[in-house]
Amino acid sequence: MVAIIRPERLRISTPGAPRSTDADQRQSVIGTVADTVYAGPLRKYHVQAGTRMLTVREHVASGQQVYSPGDQVRVDWLRSDVRFVTL
């Protein structure tokens, strides 16, 4: 079995950012931005977290922090967003 999470369900922030009110329902990892891709109304980050590469997809909005390759970030997700599939 493999755990999967849809890229739009991942949330990216700085490692020291305040945790959300639902932090007890979330899991997170610290990683480094490897690449940033702009695709119209979406921004996609590739984040290296240990031996895994995570893809975070978010809608572009004014006032959002933009991360660059080399930036250290926290990626978090709701536990309920994890799905398990058999390969």
C-alpha cells in the first residue's frame, strides 16, 4: 500500500509560521523548495522532503508568500486527506 495526497490538499508555509486552529488534525514535514512553476492561476511547488519529492499546488492570490528554490518550508495536510492505494 502507498499513501497518496492530492497536490491541492497540501498547504505550504514557512517553518515558523503559526499553526492553524485545526493543527491537531494535521501532519507536516519540513522540506526545501526545489522548483516553482507558474501555470496561469496556479502556482506549483516541488518540495524535497527527505528522500521524497512533494508537489504542492495552490491558486495564486494577492498577498500570498511566494517561495523560491532553496527556501525551507513546512508542508502540511489534513490526516483525512490521505488515501491508501495498492500498487
